[in-house]
Amino acid sequence: MQKPIGVIDSGVGGLTVLNELTKRLPKEKFIYFGDSLRAPYGSKEKEEVIGYVFEIVQFLMTKDIKVLVIACNTATAYALEILKESLSIPVIGVIKPGARAALKVTKNKNIGVIGTLGLIDSNAYFETLCEMDSTVNVHQLGCPMFVPIIEKGKTEGKELDLIVESTLNPLKKLNIDTLILGCTHYPIIEGSIKKVFSDEVTIVSSAEETANETNLILNSLGICEKRDSDTSIIHDIYTSGDLKKFIELTNKIFSNNLSVLGKLNFIEKRMTKI
Ligand code: DGL
């Protein structure tokens, strides 16, 4: 059954999830959509984001995707349940996997969560973590500046370090031993985030667990690709934004080594709801 897996995000952040997906599932073809033109999602109204997500998903459904991975925490918080109800294919979000990853490593059960304002206001991580373990303390912090900075291409340097340090400062006094990067863009600036905390704080993102969950679902439904290992797969990478900028930024994120993701075909696709 030669069908691709759809992966969506508001921009380049979901590529951190795609990276784990391609590692975990080397025989699968992926179609990624980064909605850079309309990023950030985290400062927009829930209904607006749901509208964008549905528009993208409708487009991906024309490509006959067999599974949808919402590689965006904000979109997961806002749209996962509605998508699950309305689509006939499995839909995987990143919040449960992120929460699971954190619970695996925390010792003192003091967990920090950082994300977009929309994600933090939704309380999605708080509720998911408490459902999985009622004894955890969850400290949440919205970081509205991070996604716009990353989408502009600032992924390292003194200026970024200062913004990250001053934003995350309130979390330093709370004795957290685990920090969830509750936004798929944040692993891109993990270097700056790490500098704020001592080595005692473990930083987790949902990418790996999301890839594991996708693998489990494909296996349980018997819909894994059975291609020969020498088949050369080309992943389609769509952006609603400027193609040149998107490719430049993607190259920067992966240190000019895009081959870690496999063979990529970048395509610009403007969407209608602006
Ligand atoms: N990568 C998205 C997330 O995980 C960023 C959301 C945004 O565009 O603000 O939440």
C-alpha cells in the first residue's frame, strides 16, 4: 500500500518531528506542510487556527495520505479532537507523546512546560500530565517571542540568548528537573535554552515519542510500507510562505545537511484563507 504520511506545522518547527519520523520509519514517504505565511499560530484565535489546519488537511487528503501527524503543539491543542472526529484516517498529535517523554525522565515530579501563548492558555499539557500522573506539579510558561524569531531565521547568537534567558528566568526558581519543549520550533533553539538551566534539568521534546507512536499505529493497522530498502523515496515539503526563505531556514536548522531527512522536493503552495 503505497501511501504517504502527512505532517503539518505552522512553519519549520515540525521538521524537528519529521526528522525523527524519517529516522524511525525509513520506508515511509512523507508529505510535510509548513504554513510559514500564517505563522505564528500561537498568538491567533483558536477558530482561525482550526480553519487553517482544515484547509491544509483538505489539501493533504487530495494526496491520499494514510495517517496525519500534527507536528505542532498549538494545532494539536486546538484541533486534534475535531480532526479525529472528522477524518477517516488516524490522526496523531504531539502533546501526549511529549507528556509521556517527560514522565519517563522526571524524578522530582516538578515539570516545566514552555510553549506558545495559545498552547499554554489551552492547559493541554497540564491536563494531559495530570491525567497520566496525578502527583505531578506542572509549571507552565508562554514564550510568545520564540516562534517569530525562529521563523525569521535567528536560531543562535547573543541576542537570542538574551531573549531566551529573560523569558525563561521565572522557571529557574521552581526546582523543575524536566522541561518540556511544548512547541516543535523550540528544539531548533535548544542550545540557547540549555544555557539557562543547570545540567540537572532534562530537556524533552515530543519528536521521538511521536515517531514511536506513529510506528505503533502503522504496525497495529498493518499499513506500513513494504518497499525494498534500496527504493529511493522523495519527501514533498510544502510551504505556504516564501520558498527560498523556507529552504534557507531548513538548511540552517540542519546545518546544511538535509540528507539526514532523505531526498526532499520543496514546493511553494499558497493557501486561500488569508
Ligand atoms: N510549532 C508550533 C507549535 O508546536 C508553533 C506554533 C506557532 O506557530 O505559534 O506549537
